[in-house]
Amino acid sequence: MKSGRWLLLPLAAAVAAGFIYRDELGLGESPATSAAKPSASASIAETTPHRSSTTGSYVIGTASPKPSTGTVQSGEAPAIPAWAADHLPSMTIKMENDLAVVTNPSSLYVIVNKKRNLPADYAPSDLVVPDIPFAFSGDSPKKQMRKEAAQALEKLVAAASKDGIVLKGVSGYRSYATQKALFDSYARKDGIEAANRYSALPGQSEHQTGLTMDISGQSVKYQLTADLGKAKEGIWLAEHAHEFGFIIRYPEGKEDITGYTYEPWHLRYIGVEAAEAVTASGLTLEEYFESLEVGLNRS
């Protein structure tokens, strides 16, 4: 193994990157920053960073990860794909007014969740409306996606149609302001804690990236419901989305990792190569990138 130069991040950065939980440090949690801990499975337990015996800082990754295209042998750390090398979680976060903010908001691989916020003023510059059917009529910003993602979605919907599957778009891009209004309405109805399980606080929604589209099918009357996962449309999406660069971002049984309930309708675009890798791994986007970070620590 080639030894890499350790990147020793301050404790605050480790918390911001989403590897150290505030309650583990006795700091408590708040609705704006809390997310459920990963399950205590062996694979997740192995991803816990360790404290350096010499500096007291938490070791998160290496300063200059080198992509590898070679096959990983048994017992070796996983290779870092070229597309992921500059987008590791610990390298794409900064603290602003006690808020963890991503530094790569326009990246296809940006990780946005309850611990990693988009800048409030971020808006994609290449939003377009994909040429697909929608479950509602009229013009609306929520028909929009970033251009590359929109083109990929057009191909996905067309391929589904050839297989006898009719898919329609339900909700795409949302601005920070729109997400705030939406979350506030849910919070008034169900309370902040309940709303935070199925909706995102402003700045914590993938919809703001322009890389997400909620998709549904006729079998569930184009509603956003977990029943879609058992319907023919949801089954098709789960089997084929990665072929077009999409992943089911919030899979079933991963609520403790993603912070959100199962959403078989929530498609996130990350490009074909990345989507195939993440899907093949059986991991969430958070877990996949975390495994790369841990691999760097072991090399």
C-alpha cells in the first residue's frame, strides 16, 4: 500500500462532515442539524473515525487522494473512482455561523442532508424543463432540472415507455425560499419533529440542487407514496434508474442513514458511472462516500 498524508480535521469539521454525531460529544442536537445515527452494523461501525493519539484531531481522509482504476484485491482499501476524488465529504464542507455548508453545491456528486447544507443563495444556472409528461399542467419551477439531469430523465422516461411503463414528473427544482415555505407549512400541520422526518429544512433539500425529480406512476395515481415501490413503475425504476445516471436516494431500511423515510419516487442524478457504482454497492450515497474515506484512512 502506498501511504498517504493524513488529513487531520478539527473536531468541528468532523462533526460538519457528518462522521461525528453531536450527541456523541455531549453537544446535543437540534432539528436543524440532527439526523439519526447509522445502524450499528459491522460495516457502519468500521466507518467511525479515530482520534489521533498525537494531535487529538479526528482522522477523516488523506490530503491528496489519488484515483485508481485497478481492481481492489481482498483485504485492500477500495479504490477511489476518478469522479469521486475531488468530492469526498470531509473535503467539501465548511463551517459558517455554526452551520455546516457544502463547498461544492454545483457538483453532480454533492451530498446534501440534515448535516450538510446548501448555501441559501445557491441556484443552478442551467435549469431547463425536461421533455417528459408531468402529473400537473401549467408552468411551474418544479418542472425544472439541471440540463444534464433533464436530458438523462428524458431517456429514462422514454425507455420506460418502451417497456410499457408510464412515468410522470411530480416535483423537481425548489428554491431555498420555496423549501422554507413548504417546510413551515408541514411544521404548522404536524410539528417540527414530524415534518423533519419526511421534509427538509431549507438548505437541506436535494431539490435545491436541480438534480432531483420526484417521479410517479398510474398504478398509484401519480401520488408520492411508498406504495410506488411495490407497483410496476417503482419496480422498474429500482431496476433501471442507474442505467440513466439516477439512484433511489432514500431507499427502504436506510432511514437511520439518510434521515428520511423511504421514498421510492425520489430520483437523484449523479451520472451513469457513479449511479452504477453506488447501486452495485447496495449503499446509500452517504455510506458509499464514507466507505471511500475509510479506505483512505486504511491505506
